[in-house]
Amino acid sequence: MLDKVKNVIVVLSGKGGVGKSTVSTQLALALRETGYKVGLLDIDLCGPSVPYLLGLEGSDIYQCDEGWVPIYTDETKTLAVMSIGFLLKSRDDPVIWRGPKKTVMIKQFLTDVKWEELDYLIIDTPPGTSDEHITVMECMREVPCTGAVLVTTPQGVALDDVRKEITFCKKTGIKLLGIVENMSGFVCPHCTTCTNIFSSNGGVELANFAQVPHLGTLPIDPRMGVLVGSTSSVLSHLPDSSTAQVMRHIVQQLAAATAQPQEITA
Amino acid sequence: MQAPPPVHCPGLESEQAGLVSACAGCPNQSICSDPNKKLEDPGKALVAAALKDVKHKLLILSGKGGVGKSTVTTLLTRYLARSCPDKNFGVLDIDICGPSQPRLLGAVGENVHQSGSGWSPVGIDDNVCLMSIGFLLGSVDDAIIWRGPKKNGMIRQFLSEVDWGTLDLLLLDTPPGTSDEHLSVVSYLRDDNAPDSVRAIIVTTPQEVALLDVRKEINFCKKQRIPIVGVIENMSSFRCGHCGNSSEIFPAKTGGAAAMCAEMEVPLLGSLPLDPNVAKACDAGEDITAIRNPTTEALADICGKIVSSF
């Protein structure tokens, strides 16, 4: 399983809607921008967001002798994407499955997809600590160089759930690469006042409390919305924004933590 | 040890159950293929008996996480309880892996007591009580690392072994998705003789990435024959506290909830603004429904529509 993949990074959060998929896609795009070959696997079966975020809705998965061929975003084949969204007939179709069927599907995504040589495989997960997560962690025992990135928003109600996810990582023995705090402050475009809609600093405090590296703090930036539906990275599209700066820093830290020999060029 | 299901298991609900080639050799094939042998879960009768004095049940659903299902549940409960002081309300949090209701309703650290008639839910107000798995955990850090069947067992216990007493409305706060928790709660509560006793409210935010999952949830309700009271759009606009101008943080590029409701033919109940004060009050478990602000005004309108639908 995943024989040609050097590093696997699982993006987790106990809480929904904190930006796991946005961080996963931007992380994958930023790693590609930096020169790595990247795979992105979406295991949120009931609510796949990756096809929409990358503008790949409607793409079809083909099968070859060695298994399913993932969707490549362009001819360079530097970003391979797999999601259940590509297997549904209509984007409105619900996937009403209990745990065992979800487990089988995820195992298929890990074993039956023809992942080429990849420097990084990013796995985007649904919220919670249940079937999908247990299955992925079980499979990850057979794969080296694995770590988890936790995404949170700063308010208490999200942190409560993320603390549970930290316990999950400790119990399942997965290395925590760090915490990303998302939606931290909103700068009003009219008067440039920064409002901490969902309070602030919660991710930093949690990282200190749990003794996990704090990878960065991403602001709420409505300009990020224009990147939805495209495969352009915030690094190239809005290179001076604070989101791009933080993202660049996160990539550097992750590359260092996963000990990739390649030079960082971005 | 439980045997894993066959790789291409069509699922019990499927008409193909027990008939496709993957079923050959499965020990459950004879049960699956015979429609007469599909026995009803004995839990369903227990649930019906335990909830016989609960008049209405309202599921708060959304395919997407973090759109404010729990916040909306809290706000609706608080507002309805304040405006109908002679009615009784219950809240059941079936988000097993990420329970938020204890914090939002200001009941962190409370304990559930067991009596002869079952678990006593935690009293929040004179006419509001709450049950959540959060009360059964030793610490906030404790994670519930359970696969589906254990979660289903817990939900069944919450429905059949909690002493809810007489309630006018039970609100059920759900996790995101269309999976175990949702299927279980629907199969336990749905009563084909009284199809209106369980209904759903859908919560969404305006941006397409949320609407995408919410459409799936609406189709889930249609497939499961759960009537939808309507859709509430949360976090629809943000008013800067400094200059008073509004910004759309989660822009409705595809027309937001209004366009989706028209397309899916479900009513739109209203929109709640993105208000940092609500976020703060929720984190602290405070009740904001007594204050007059744009959120509570919108809430009053939404609650009026919900009450008149009963």
C-alpha cells in the first residue's frame, strides 16, 4: 500500500467547518508550488469538498490494470487528486452509508488507487474521531513518515473538539506535526479594523497546552474566495497576503519536520 | 470478533440485498435476501415507549460541519423556552464525537444522575433539559473513538433510557454528514403512522462549499421521508463593530441559501447574521435571547415560523 509515497500528512480536526479542506488543498498546492509531487486524498465521504475547491467537479475516474487512476490537475502530473465526489453521478447525491461501507471505501482509496511516485500525500478527513479516522490510522501503521496537522478555529467550542482529536492522535500513536489556527481575525475592508469574530489566539494556547508546535495563524480573508474552483496556490496568486506568508512558513516547517532532502525554493 | 462485511456489500436497505454476486458465501445472505426475515430493531419499541409523552421532535441537520447547528439549536431552544414559559423543551446532543451543547447551554461539568426511571437529563432552565455524551466524559480531552455500532448503541440509550418526562418539543442536535448517527436516529424516531412527529431544520452558511453538502442532506431527508420545516442561513453577513459597514465573509457566489431553497423546493426560514457577540456568549454559555439585537430579531421571526408550522 502506498509504496511509492514518501510522506503522508493527515489533516485532522475534531470540529467541522474550521477549514480542513481549504488548508488541505492550499497545503497541497503550496507543496506543489515548492517543487514537490503531491497527492490529495479526500476521505470525507458524506461531504466531499475537494473536487469543488479545486474546480474538478465532473471529472471521471478511469480504471486501469493497476487500479483507479487519480485525477491530475494538469499535464505536469504534479498533483493527483482522489475523492468520492468523482464517483457520484450528481453533486447533490447523498452518500448514506454506515461505518463498514465507509471503511471499505477508504481502504480502496488507499490500496486500489494508482498513486504514482509522490513526495507528499495529503489526506483530508471529515470531522470527528470515528470510522474514517480509525480506518486511516489502522492503515497508516503500515506506512512510514506519517504525521498529522490539526486545524482549529480560535473559539472555545471548536477547541473542545480539537482537544479530543489530540487525545485521538496520542492514543493511536500518530505524530502531531502541529496546529494551524484558521479564521483568526477579520480585517474590515472598509475601515481596516481587525475584529476577532471567533476570538483569537485559541490555537496558540492549545499548542502550548498540548506541547505541540504551532504552525501558523491564518486570518479570515475573503480574497481567498477567488481561489475556490481553481488550482492556483495562494503563494502565486496573492504572494504578499498574510495568508501566503503563513502558508509558506507552514510548508517550510512541514518539509523540515518530514525531513525531505530537497531544497525549498519558494 | 465481528466478521467484516464483504467488499461489495450492497447494504441492508438495498433491494439487491442478498442477491448480488458479492453476497454469495456471506453468512447473512439468507437473512438479507428474505424480506420477511428483516426483523425490526427491538430498540424501536423501547424508544417509542420512552418518548410517548414527547409531542414533537425536531432534528437540527446540516451536511456541513461548523455552520452553527449547535448554536442554532441553543438559540432556538432558549428563545422558544423564553417565549413559551408553560411549555417544556428537551435538547438531545447526538454528536457523539464532538458534543458542544454542554458548553453552549452553560452546563459544563454537570453530572447526569441515574434513578429508577433512567438517566435524568441536566436541567438548564425551569422548562429546558439537556442530555449529551459530554456529561458522561471525565474530561474535555477525553475522546470517543468509536465506530458506528457503538455510537448507535449510545443514541439508542439516549432515546430509550433517559427520563425525558413530558415534553412539548425535543430538539436533536446532530453531527455533520449522512451516516450512522443520522440513520440511527431516523430509524428509531420515524413513525409511519404519524409522519409529522419528526421533522427537520437544515442549517447552512451562504457559501457554495457548504451548500454543496447541505443539498446532500436535503436529499437525505427526502429519501428518509423526514419533512423539512425549512432552512436557516447562518453567518450571512458581518457588520463591523467599528464602522458599521457590512461585509460578506462567506460570499454567496451561487445565490446563497435563498437560491438553493428555490432549487430544492424547501422553505427558507430566515438568515442569522455573523455576530462576534453571539460567538462570545456561546463560548461562555450565556443566554442572549433577552437582549434586542439583529440576531434576536431574526431569531424571533424564525421561531414564529417554526411555532406556526406545528
